[in-house]
Amino acid sequence: RTRPGEYPRRPRRGREMQIFVRVDRTLVLELRADATVDELTSSLTARLGLGAPERLAHGGCPLADGRRTLREYGISGGSTVDGLGRLPGGCGVVGVILADENKHVNQMIFDALTVLQHRGQDAAGMVTNMGKQLSLRKGNGLVASVFSQESMLQLRGSMGIGHCRYPTAGGSSCAEAQPLYTNYPYGLCISHNGNLTNAHALTLQVEAICRHVNTQSDSELLLNIFSEALSKVRTEGSDSLDSDAIFYACSVVFKKCIGGFAVAILINNVGVVCFRDPLGIRPLMYGQREQPGGLADYAIGSESVGIDTVTDASSRHFELVRDIAPGEAVFFPKGGMPPIARQCVPSARLCPCLFEYVYFARPDSVIDGVPVYEARLRMGTMLANKIQRQLGDAWQEIDVVIPVPDTSRTSALSLAEALDRPYREGFIKNRYIARTFIMPGQAARKKGVRVKLNTIKCEFKGKNVLLVDDSIVRGTTSKEIVQMARDAGAANVFFCSAAPPVRFPNVYGIDIPTRTELIANGREELQIARMIDVDWLGYQDLQDLKTAVQEINPALTGCTFEASVFDGKYVTGDIGDEYFASQARRKQEKKEEALAAKLSNSVTFLGADGGGNQNACNVRVAGTRPSASAQQQSAECDSLFNKTSGYSVKSNPVDNLAPSVN
């Protein structure tokens, strides 16, 4: 109680701590010592508004549970938390091989990774090769934040590969950022996009031959399998390596690994080999730029935009040559010699992922001969035809077509033209906040929708609005968007998806959630419409979606698309209820182990310099000891290497390979 003439006393607050948060700049926040992750998120939203990060991590460990205290994640006064955005699934793979060995690929790889940033925002990395020297840089965060000017200057060489990562398998630790490295034989680095469905069995196989598995990443398993196979056909006492030995190692990978994978492997002072799974689920292609003397520069990418936008001081661009075929391996020797291609799986067939065309790929990309922009235009036209069939004359009540940014814009444009209705931009999106269907916790996802989108009210007021989205996953985002349209004054809200209902998880490299989280699982359209509170809901027909892609490239007519998220049919034939049950058990076990290790604080992971700093690494992998400047660490996370010891093995014959194609 306050006495007369006294000011009220301020309520006593708990002990406060000061922490640092890295976003586009470093912020200093004061919070209670027992503050939760949700409180930290709220403080950042209040401070940054639309620029607040979607995901937080500390020391490579995501702060996934908003109810847990920061202390439980090992965060105390003076700790640094990383703010990151995320895009769903589909990592980006790039590679560049120059004919002139006195030039450097670092800037080209950086540019290609920046162009492919939409495929993965969790981590990025690059390795370059000059002579027998490998230089590696990788870390958590966006491409621009991982590579500093100093680190770029150290990434020297005329050959290299790069990677931008979204973690569909494993975790978010920087140890799992790619490229991954093993020193035997020759020195190998891998960039991998996709997911192996038999990863658990492969782990047992790899450990049985005394190879150490240092991370939870299936990419490390693939690298170990390739390196073990290559070590069996190397010539003892010689550094020479021919293409037959490389293709033999690729054939072993094809025989042992199941799933979707697009891979580039750099072989120290030899070249780069890239290959695509026998079903061609994940995309991979290459381009070239002619040079004098019958040589050429070569570029490898997950999408064509990662090839045709790359240039150097001469302003000469690469021209797309072709997609790598399913089950094919293509070896690019150092020095710009012509590539050597070999079909390692004669029974391979093309089953491209439909979701690449719906969402993941940039609209200016071309994948398997299909321009993504044209495919999305056709999706919109197909969807308009279905709306007219399904609604009859009632479709004429639609006043305006509004896309949900960004991917649905192309389909919404052609849909509006087909319906002869105006196309309008009704939502303004903050481009620095990624999609919300992967945000942890429903409350966080709802808040994220409001933060990343705002309405232009005049486009909604008193109108019957048709909203167009690329897909509906959990439905949380859709429900919030519908409510925003109603709050802006829409008379009626119709909603349609350019993709069919997403009813099943994906296992080939897309982070689609478990079946129970999917709003369309076990529900009809009318039920879903009630749940997201729309006056009418329509989905694209699966056959129409396939037709929209096939009509552009007749060579795809009759092919089996990887459309498991829509129809539950997994093209590798090894996926059933038992697989999902075992995955759920292992995921829970890994989560508990990671939390226990984090809380115990009893383990120190060694960086490449033998220290325990949790920083991004810029290291010289081979050769003499790095200089002091090369050892200087910048701020993201550790880089861990699986360096296996070399041992003598007998050469084995190369067999079971199809004829080579130059």
C-alpha cells in the first residue's frame, strides 16, 4: 500500500540477462533469466516487426519448443542466438569446372548459390580445389551471411562445388552443413539434394566396415559408400584414377541407396562427378561455355537458373546442355576436358517430382524440358476449367481473383484470364519471412501469417473474392488468410489450390509433415472448407496437374510422376506404415538424445582446428598447416569432418556397367 506523498513502487522483477540475437545485424535484448523461447520470439517481433526471424537456433540447435525456457537450451547471459528463415524442402546443389586452371570459381559458385537460395536457407557451403589443396567454408544461415570477403579470398581454385541446405533428414547442426568431406581416398567432398529411405540400414552397413558416421545426415552415408567403393578399385601406390573406377563407385551407390538423390562429388585434383537417382526424382542438370582449344567451362545445378545466370568478368553466360538422366553419372575432368557420361542403371526411368513444378522451383527454371512458368500457367487454366465445371453458373458470382503470394501468382494470372475476371494483388508479403507450414507450434504459425502478410482492403471490401494458393498443407495458414480477407471486408471468400489435396508425407527430400498434421488427410473438400471457414473450396485434379506438365514436354507422356504427397504411391516401392512408425520412433529418440546432450554440457565437439569453438569454418583441408588468418573463425558454427584413415586394399574388376557415352 502506498503512503500519502509516495510514488507507487515498481513491482520487483526477476533477475535479468542480456543476450545477443543475430539477424541481418546483431541485436542486444534484455530478458528474464527464466524467459521462454516464446517470450524471446515476442520480444523480437516487437523490436523488428515484419523483419523478425521465423526460426531461432543456438549453437546449431533449433529452439523448437516455445514453452521451454532459454536456460533449458543452454542459453544464459552473453549467449548468442541465431535468427533464421526457412523454406520447405529441396536443397540446392551447384558445381563449376573451369578450363583455365589459373582462374577461380568462388564468385561463380557464390552467385549460383544465391540464385538457388529459395531451395534452402538453413545452411550454405562451398569447397574449391587448387592443385591438391581443398578449401572449405560452410555454416548455418543464408549464403550472404556464411561467406565473408575474407573467406571468399581463401576459396581459391578452378574447380568446386557448393550447397544450400534445408534439413529434411538429420538436424540443423552446422556439422551437417554441406559440402561434407572425407580424406580417403584422394579427398572427396559431397553436395547432396534429396533423402535416402533406407538410411538406417545403410548406417549399419557403413559402421560394419569400420567407417565412423559423425552426423545424422544421410549425405554422409552416401559419401562413405562412394568412398569405400572407390577405394576398392584404386591403383595401389598411384594417384591416377580413370573414369571406369569412378563409374564403378557410382554403380555401387545406385545398388545400395534407395530414395531420391541428386549428387555432386568433387574428387581432389581429379574432377567432379554428378549423378541422379534411378528414378530421377530430384532434379540435376549441367551447362557449358565454350573455350579455345576444344575445351569448355562447365556448370552443374539443381535448377537451370543456377546455370544460366552465372557469369564472370567476361560477361559470357553458360548455356544449358541437358538434364542428367535417371541412373546416369557424368564425370567432368579438371581442366575443362569434355565430360564422360555413363548410364549405370539400364533399368532407370524418369519419375520427376510434381511438387517441383507446383512450388519449389523458381518460375524461370526449366526442369526435365519443362519451363516451370509455362507449367504453372497451364495449372491455372486447368483449375479455371474445373471451377466452371464444379460450380456451374455460380462461378460468375466471383468478382476478383487474388493470389496468395508468391508462388501462386502465375497460376492465379492464367486462371483469372480463363474466367475473364480481374486479377488483383490483395496481399502484400514481407519477402524476408519464409513459409509458415514448417514453423514450430500452431500459435507461432498463426502469428507468422499475420506478420508476413497484410491486406489491401479496397480489393476485398464488398467483393466475392477467389483466393488462389499453390497448395494447402496443414491448413493453418489458409485459415488465417481467409480470416484476413473477411476482416478486410470480403462479402464471400472462395478458395482454390493449384495442387491436389496434400494427404500424405513425403520421404524423398521434402519436409511435408506427418499424416495426422495434414488437413486433407482423411477429409473431404466440404469438411476442409468448414475448417478453414471458406464459402467454397476447390482443388486441382491430379490428372490435370500431370497433363499441365506433360503437354509442354511430350517426352514425359506416360511417365510415372513422383506424386506421393497427393496419391500416397511411393515410387521406390519400399515405403509403408512400418517405415513411418520406425521413422517416428527414431526421430523421438534423436530428439531426446540431442536434448540430453545439450543439457548435460559434457561433450565438446572439435572443430577443424582441434578447438571447441562453435564457429563456421574456413579451412584448408589438405596440404600444410593453415596460416593464422586461414584459421580465423567467423560466427556461425563448427565444421566437423569424417577423416577415415587410409589402408591398402586390393583392386577389384569394374563390372556390371553399361557402355560409356561421350
